[in-house]
Amino acid sequence: MTKTTVFLQAINDVKDFVNVVMRYDFDIDLVSGRYAVDAKSIMGIFSLDLSKPIQLNAHTDDADAFLKDIEKFIVK
């Protein structure tokens, strides 16, 4: 599993993020506090507290291309 932290500040960020995530066939979860949602679900993402960075868990060991695609959302 690959873990990183992302920050989705605006509605367009969420839409762009989901469009990227949908291209990958492995499971990707977003975890905020005790809640975990499917990162491919726009409604699920909007149920999270988007005012803070969110932990992303990608269920793959080969996430290099994926991390490059979501680079603009990753908190450094």
C-alpha cells in the first residue's frame, strides 16, 4: 500500500482529482479522522472535512505513475 496526504481546496479540485483517480484500477481510499471513503466517489469525498489535508491510501505497490498524476494535490 502507498500512503500520502492530499489537499482538495475547491469543487474543481475534487472533480479533477476524481477524474484522475478513475483511470486506475486499484482501490484508493481517502481517510479523514475515523471516516474512510472511496476516492473514486465524488459524493464520498464531499462527505469529508475538506478544510484539512486528507490521508490517501492507494492499494498498490506500483504507484509511481499515479502519484505523478496527482502531484498537484499532494501536500509536501
